[in-house]
Amino acid sequence: MEIHDFQDHIPVDADRIRSVVVAAAGERNPAISVSIVDNATIHALNWEHLGHDRATDVISFDYSSESMASAECDGSSDDVDGEVIASAEQAAIVADDMGRDPFSELLLYIIHGVLHLRGYNDRSDEEKKEMRIREKEVCRELGMEDPWIE
């Protein structure tokens, strides 16, 4: 697992990121690269690869054979292979607005990205509900605060 830090908005603990990726991957073997970037970088990637002209919190690129063959992952592989790119700048902004720790917010983005690599989606209300449940479970497993408490 590779961790790359290309930003200066918040300090990054690579060991903690590794533990989050392993927990979010579940029983699967994570072959995942994680890049921590700023909003300008994630905006450019979002535009280049997804056609969205805005910054976002996290983008995932699934390199598993299932995703290469189709847009939907059926979850049959034992490996999670891909790349997660998360914006520390966005995490700092949201954390400040919500009164949260910026690094914990960033970890949530990484969890979300890894779950996408596992085949979770959040396009429909039902998919969002399933994603949120799993995000909460991973946070609980890691001793993190529940990010969805209002």
C-alpha cells in the first residue's frame, strides 16, 4: 500500500491511513494507493476523469478486473485494487464548519473511497443508506467518532 501526501493543509499520519484502508477493505486484500491532495488537484482530476467542474472530497479509481470489464463491481474478488485520492483541503474546510478534527474528516473520505472500491455506491437513497451503515461500522471498529451524528 502506498500513501502519498501532496498537500500542506493538514498533517498526515500514514500509519493511521493504512489501518483505515485495511479496516474499510474488510476481509479483502487491499492493493490500494492513497494520495492526499489539495482542492485544485482534485478539481483537475474530477474534471479530467469524471467531467465534473468542481472540487470534491474523494475520488476512487477501481483497477480490479471486475471494474475493468464493467462499471459495476459484483464484489466477487478477494482483492481490492485501486486508487483513492482525497482532498485534505476539503477536509479542513468541512471540519472547520462542522467543529470536527480535520484528519478524522480526511479519514472518513478515505473510508468512503475504499468502500467504493469494494463495490458500494451512493447514487440512490438505498445505496447511500448502505454506504452510511458501513462507514459507521468501520468508524466504530477503529474507535472513531460517528461522523453522521447531527
